[in-house]
Amino acid sequence: MSIGVPVWFDRLHVGDVTVAQDGSLSFRYTDRWLATRGVFPLSLTMPLADVPYPSEVISPWLANLLPEEEQLQILTRSLGLDRADTLAVLTEIGGDTAGALSFGTPTDPALWAWTPLTELYGTKDPQEALERHFEDLGRRPFLVGEEGVRQSLAGGQKKSALAVLSPDGTPVLRLPQTDDVLAVPRNGAPSTIIVKPDNPNLPGITENEVFCLHLAQAIGIAAAETTILTTGKRTAICALRYDRRLGRSGQIQRVHQEDFAQANGNPPGRKYERGTLPGPDLRALLGTGRALLPADALALLDQVIFNILVANTDAHAKNYSILLPIGAEPALAPLYDVSTVLPWPHVNQYFAQNLAGKRRKPEAMAGRHWDIIARDMGYRPADLRHRVQDLVDAMAANRIQTAAAVADLPGAATGYVEQAAEMIEGNALRIAGRLE
């Protein structure tokens, strides 16, 4: 006898994940979902079709929705579950995930609620409430065990999915403004921002990442909107969720997405190219763009180039994503999770994928290496060199203005902003100098 766990998009039954007696999983869309006009597939690996998708397809896709490493260990210990039992964990916490889906129970908008952090922690001081929330995340990731809270985000970093409320208590899709309220979504309500507290092992990470994403936007690369939150003692990166949109009546709606590990059928343990079981190489990542419109495929190339120019060596397969909206073609998601490792010599300085077939630091890129990448992807080498130079020129032209804007954000340390800006510009100019 098999056990089924339903997958929902709000109150629409998308399909069921079935567990066989031997523990293997399978997924199948419902007839109603397949008959509904304009619906999206779960994944590029699971096109809309009336067929069962086996465990080797659905299992890695599901695993990529969960946190990793210590966060997963603490979370599963709190739940009393085996960390390898991905479906059981998602059934417990998968009410608000990356993208649009929930597991086990549908999300009924009539039951949605948002609890301000100040109310949750019994204080009138928003900064004190945020500080206590950061401390709370270390004990119970995603507030596991809190009544009505079912959240999951991928990755190994401590982070939180919150919502921004206007002063009158209405959820809004924007970065926090003065007098806005940060709140915890309950009963399947959608979050609107992701908050990542600073990391003492990576001094300046908040300013670093916010500068990188602001710089990407300044040179024409779509990137997640970010700002800095401060408690007075600590800072945090605050990113507006790009997998959310406003409906016609102003209500917040989820947009489905998947990262490139999911789109290539890789579990989270294979998000890097190198390893015992290697994940997608650069050719595979760029090849994922073939599922997108031509303009998005070129935008993906820009994202990869930018990650190399800023020395974001942790640009693994889960740091690129595809949006799968209702009634539209798959689209490249904005750039996110970008920081330069140059200020931290103790962090791996080699790029997440081999560059031109070899393990390299971004600064080692020369013209012949870009030519190899171009030929692998069917591009003209001269065109790729010109694109790299164009992006370097744009970065240099926008560096001062972007750094000033980020340094002006409340809580920002100017020294960390300038450090990131100078090191990034130096790396980009070195790469440009080796193009010829």
C-alpha cells in the first residue's frame, strides 16, 4: 500500500508525491491540473504530462527545497524526523517554500495571518524584536514548532522568510520603509522578504552582498532588490522575494520557480561541479538557458560573467533560478546571492565551476579562456570578449555612485562598502587587461 502527499498551488491540487513500500517516491500531476489552461510544470525535468515521474526525478527536486547542513540537522532534530526523509520534513514545514507550492495541506487565503515580530517577542522596540529573532533562528530554524508557521528555504545559511506590513497592517510587496512592520507569516500566508543575518566569519558580508546586487542593477543586470536591516548590534541583508507578485486586487501571489540544480536533476549535495559525484559544469549551467527565450539565455551569460568579474566563487547551481509563471514562458530569475570573496582569504578563492576546463581563480581568466567558453556554447569568441569588456566598463563607470548609495543605507559600514567596491573593480580590471 502506498502513501500519497498532495502538492498544492494555493487551493489547486497540482499532483501527488507517492511513497511506495520500498520507500521510493514518484510524482504524478492530477487530471484537473493538466486540464487547466496555462498552468506551470513543477520543473523542466517534469513536463506537464499524464505520466508518473520516478524517484530519481522527484527526490532530488524535493531535497532542493530544504535547508542544508547544520540548519537541516537542527530542524529535523526539533521535528523528531530523519533528515533523509525529505517528504516527511516537507509535509511538516513546506507551507511556504521557494516558489509557489505547499505540501500536505492547501493554503487558504481566508486563514492567512501575519504576526509582527514585536508581538511575537513581546516588545515595542522593532530593533530589539529583530535582534531576538536572529537569536531565535539559531535555536529553531524557520521558527520550527511555532503554531501556524510552516516555512522552508534552501541553503546552509541562517535566514528567515518574513513579510512587510504597512503601518495599517496590510501586507505589501516592497522593501521595508520607515514605519513598516516586519511580521511572521502564519497559516500558509506568503512571505515577501528573505532576511539573512550577518556572519562573524565573513566580516562585512551584509555590505558586500548588497553592493554587488546594487552594482548588477546599475549595469543593467536584473538582480534581487536588497537593502540593509540593523538591530543596532547586528546587520542583515534584506532581499525582496522575486517569486512574489501582486494580483489584480492587490493581494500577494506566489510565482513558481526552481533553481538550476533542480532544473538539471541534481540533489543539493551536487550543486558544485567538483566532488565525488560532480554537479553541473559551466557548459551545463549555460545550456540550461536553452529552455529560455533567447534574450534570457544571453542574460544568463551576463550573470555568469558578472559572478566571475566580482569573484563570487560560490556561484553554484542553486544560485541561478528559472521562473515558471502561470500562462507564460519560463524566464530567468533575477541575480541573487552574490558577494565577492576577495576580502576573505580563508574562503575558497576558486570558482564553483571549472573555467575553460580547469579549476581557476576568477582573476586568472585570460582572453583564450573566454574563447574556449564561447566555442563550447556556440558563441563567437570576439563577441564574448566584447561583452566582458562592456560589463567591466559599466562596472567601473558605476562603482562610485553605487558605493555611495549603499554606504548611505542605515546600518551600513562605509569601510566595508569601499573595501568590496575597490576589490571588485581591481579584479574586473585585471580580467579586462588580460582579454587581448
